[in-house]
Amino acid sequence: FDDMDYTEKIMYMPGFETSDETVKKSLIEYSLEYNEYKKP
């Protein structure tokens, strides 16, 4: 995540706020699942 630009703050709907760590963890999990799915 070092190359991502975090200058723009995310605006969550009230009651749906999520920590940056949770978002990063979810993105990593999705990426791993996607890459596993794409293997021949």
C-alpha cells in the first residue's frame, strides 16, 4: 500500500465507518482470493 495516494479522505455513510486497517485487510484477502481463482 506504499504506492497508494491517501490524500483524499473517504466519506462513509453514517453508521458505515470502517478503519483503514480493516479496508487494507479486506483488499489483501480479496486480492489473494482473486489471484487463486485466476490460476490455471
